Amino acid sequence: MKISVIGTGYVGLVTGTCLAESGNDVICMDIDQKKIDLLNAGNVPIYEPGLEELITRNVDHGRLSFTSDMSLAVKSSDIIFIAVGTPPGEDGSADLKYVLAVAGEIGRNMNGYKVVIDKSTVPVGTADKVKVAIAAKTKLSFDVVSNPEFLKEGSAVDDFMKPDRVVIGTESAKARNLMQDLYSPFVRKGDRILDMDIRSAEMTKYAANAMLATKISFINEMANICAGLGADIDSVRRGMGYDKRIGFEFLFPGVGYGGSCFPKDVQALIRTAKDLGLEANILKAVEAVNKRQKTILFEMILQHFAQASKQGRKNSAPLEGRTIAVWGLSFKPRTDDMREAPSVVVINNLLRAGATVKAHDPVATHEARKIFKSRVTLMDNNYETLKGADALAVVTEWNEFRAPDFKRIKKLMKKPVIFDGRNIFHQEELKKMGFTYYGIGRR
Ligand code: NAD
């Protein structure tokens, strides 16, 4: 099949590459000329495990190409994915200006029947708007499909290649058949391709993300209650998870959710509910708990040093002159994405309180430099952050941080104090080694 993907970001690039891998001819289009130049020069603008190899192979086989020419992309394909960003507007609703601009451009450049697919996460009713925007520019026939994407950054290629389910919302039998053919190589069990009406397909994505965000805020709230009660969230989590109705998945306490999806999608759904005259009380609480959770690690650090100040130094600003090492900057492991990352809240609070911050992330350094400029010292190696540090704060649970050389850590640090924002270390072992250890909701 001849396919174009408009918007070559995390979703568009993975979608286009994986569809090329299954034998289709794919053009990835983006208005960002720098991104297209990078891709045409053989570089990959984002970090996503396994993606670079797939891109290289499919470009070499002539199935995958990159362009900033919208006309070329539209005219050369029968199937067009819209995968541009849908950032939050000022009132929290999803801003559709990029999606609708692309729809208009598709209409303007059409040269025959096309299936236009909303891959971006868009509010219920957007397919109708896309239809109107295209129809305003062409008399040719087309169908619009809602096909929300469920991939996770960090395992996006795997998720696309082996999806839990594929949601297809359309009113057209022709478009539905085409979509089923397109996805059949990825879904061995046909029952995982879920046909539904367009509005339900659009809503499914928001409902799924809202549920996942709810699980995170729920377990974070339980962790905070555990901390106050002297109970241990790890034991509680295990005790809950063996109940099959609850399960273990996605119930890990931490420093809050970030990324380009959960925060904006929860906000957008709250806004959608408000427009209907409904109060999304659960979602409002999910958001409020998350906002608070992003500050928790900083508060623990502040409290620890305020205590230390009382015992020795006379200082009303307990973090003034302290150096804090931060491990992990991306909003989660295996990605360089720092949109809404908890690390930004933690670090900005530390800097505001007068601390010096030395940080390391395996792949997000270039993104972090754009955010922090020279305010944070970014190190190539996690151990380098520790030289002379008063404390270590673990913010993102990269695998390479899970079993470090604690003897070396202790030697490098001024004081052996660890704030484990993801509960990745064994607190008892660390205590035996002479560390002062703080986790989230641990005894
Ligand atoms: P992104 O910001 O990484 O990429 C969007 C791309 O669209 C950018 O490269 C931008 O230059 C391009 N673009 C903007 N306007 C354009 C135009 N008029 N023509 C061509 N290109 C244009 O965004 P993303 O993370 O890939 O997300 C895209 C959509 O997918 C969003 O709606 C998001 O909610 C949804 N989504 C994201 C994820 C994720 O994990 N990132 C997962 C599922 C769904």
C-alpha cells in the first residue's frame, strides 16, 4: 500500500517505519525541515530502542523516505495518517490547530480517493471537523478513520509491531477493509482489531490514558498514606496485586507521571466533561495528586537538610551551598522525552532553594540542556555526579541505575544520603552499608 504519515515525531516516525517494515511504501512528512534533513542524512532525531536499525533497513530497501513536501506526500499515497501534536490549549482542551491545518492541506492536494486517518490523540468529534476541513478544499471523495495510537515511548517499536489491540473507528466499509489489511501483519489474532464507531474510537484513547493516570495517582496516594502510618507500600502493593481483579501492572509509586500524553489527555478529558456540563471529579483528583507528587522528593530533601541544619549549621536556607546529584531526567526510562518530566520540577525546586545540581541521564542530556541551559551541570556518567555531593536523588528508574557500586558511591559522596524517587534500591542493604535512605511510601 502507498502510505504517507504527516508529522514525523515519536508517533509518526514509529508508525511510518513499522508500516514500511511490513512491506508498504511509506513517506514520512514533517514541516520541520531540520528534522527531515537529519533523517535524510541517516540520523534519527529521537531516541527509541530498535528504531534506528529499522529506519536504516527500510530506507535502504527503498520503502521509507522523508520529505517536507506536503503535495508530494498527499499525491503519492492512498492512505494518509495524521500524526501531528495535539498540545493542551490555554483552557486544557486539546489544541487542534495542527491537525486541522494538515486536514486542509490534504484536501488542497488531493488527486483521487484517500483514506485519512486520525492517529493523533484527538477529542471526540474531531473526525467530523477533519472531514469538514478536507471537504472545504476538494470535491474528490475520501473517508476519515479514527485509529488512536497506544504505543509507549521506550518500547514504541515493539508496541506497534505487537499491539495489545488496534482500534478502528469508521463509517466506511471500504476504509475498514483497508485498515484491516494494513494491520493484519501485526495482529495474528483478528479479534484484537476492534471495529467501532468513530466517536467511541476517539474516546477509547482518552479513557485508556485516564485509567492509567488514575492508577499512578492512586498508588502514589496509597504510598503517601503508608509513609504517614509507618506501613510499607511495597508490601501493600504486593498484597493488593495478587488479587486478580487488581493485578500488579502499573501500580508503582514514584514521583508522579509526566510525558506528552497523560498530563494533557487527563486535562483535555476534564475539559470535555466540563463542556458537557459534567464535573470529572476523579480526573481532577488524579491531576491534583500528580501535581503534588512531583514535589514530594524535593520536600523530602528539604526536610532532611532542615533537620541537619538544626543539628549543626545555623542556616535558614538548608539547601544553600548543598550539591545534589540527580540520576535520570527523561520522564521515564528508555526515552529522551522530557515533556512534563518530574525531574524538571524536582530540579527547579532544588535550584530555587539554592542547591547546586549535577545530573546524568543515559540519553536525555541534549533535551535537558535546552531546558536548564547552564543552570545544571550535566555529566556523561552517573558516578561523576556524585563527587562531593551531599545527596543523591533518583528520579528516573533507568535499568543502569538499579544495581550500582554502592561502595564507590559512598566514597564519592560527601555524605551517603539517597532519595530514591522510584523505590529501585533495597533499603535494608543500604542502611547496613551506612547510607541514610528515603524512598516513596517505604517504612
Ligand atoms: P511530536 O511532537 O513528537 O511530533 C509531532 C510532529 O508533527 C512534529 O515533528 C511537528 O514538527 C510535526 N508537525 C506539526 N505540524 C505539522 C504540519 N502542519 N505538517 C507536518 N508536520 C507537522 O508528537 P508525538 O509525541 O509524536 O505525538 C503526536 C500525537 O500522537 C499526539 O496527539 C499525541 O498525543 C499522540 N500520541 C503520542 C504518544 C507518545 O507516546 N508520544 C503515544 C500515543 C499517542
